[in-house]
Amino acid sequence: MAQLATIAVLNLHLDTIMSFVILSAFIYVGCNLCADLAYAWLDPRVREKL
């Protein structure tokens, strides 16, 4: 995936670059959401505040 992004940047394939950035952002947000939910599930002090 990184090789595809590198080739796209070097060849200025804007559609591929935009797709890679959007996909990376969704993965980042999804991982952060999972971490927050896991933290709330594991720590009872956080559940009291919800």
C-alpha cells in the first residue's frame, strides 16, 4: 500500500493520492474509536461519567 502511494505521488496521480488519504483517515478514526470504546469498557470510572 505504501508503494502504491509512493508511485502515485511520484507520478502525480491525484485520484489515487486522494483515495489513499481518505482511506488512511478512516482507518485512523476507526482505530481511535475502537480504543476509546475499549477504554470505556475496561475502566469502570469512565463508565460512570457516561
